[in-house]
Amino acid sequence: MRHRLYYFLPDIESARKTLDDLLLARIEERHVRFMSRNTLPADLPEANFLLKTDLINGIGSGMGVGAALGVAFGAGIIYFYELSPMIILASTIVGMLFGGWAASMVAAALPNSRLKAFFPELDKGKVLMIADVPARRVRQIENLLAERHPETSFGGEEPNVPVFP
């Protein structure tokens, strides 16, 4: 498992130096992302669509609500029309897929709810660095950043981030 570390950096130049140090510490570039209200230069990996929006959270909640409604709808059909109980399974799957799709359409337009706490600092012009590091190396990376980049401020840690992107 990986841990997601959040750090605020004062400017673009500090972000470049921090990225270089993380690369030297063998944290792959694909595990480091930056967010800013201003445009980031091409040499800094920008946070992707999944990090910026609430898409993943929306899909999960939409699928849950859709599945619950599918079960209720299927149970209603069985009660009134006395059909096969397989209707519940079919309506649950259809409800889950439709709910996930519908909620994803809305959630793609919303900012990531997990990053809401960081918006005030981003509005001040700071750069947010999001680094996914192996759990066993969290303290090492935190010490490295504290030692080499005193201008950074720790924004938080999110444990149990899946290994896949």
C-alpha cells in the first residue's frame, strides 16, 4: 500500500526542486502530482482529472443508491406480478450501472471533496504537491522534505491509497 502525502510549496521553483529531490529518492514521477490555481509549467506533472474532480466518490455513491433502488424495484415487480426472483438481480445490476453513470456525470463537474480543505491555500497562490509513497518510506520522505525544503508545509497524510493509479 501507499500513503498519499500532501505538501504546500510557496512557488513553482520550489516545486521543481522538491520534485527533483523526490526523483533522486526514487519516487517515480507518476506518483507525484501538483495542483495550483495558476497554470503549471510543462515540466511539472499536473494532477489528473481523477484527482481534481469528485468522479470516483460520485460513482461509488451512485452505484450504491442505484443498487438499493434496483432491489426495491425488483421486489416490487415480484410482489405485484409474481415473476421470477431473478428480476431482483437484473434490476439491481441495471440500477447499479445506471446510478453509477448518472452520478459520474454530475461528479465530473465537482471539485474533489477530499481536497476542499486545501482550496484556501491554493487561492493564496501556493502549489499543492500530492505524492503517493510506499508505506515503509513515509518517514524517510517526510524527513527528507523537512531537511531539504524547510519552505514546504505539511498538508496531511492519507493512508491506504491503492497501488494502482
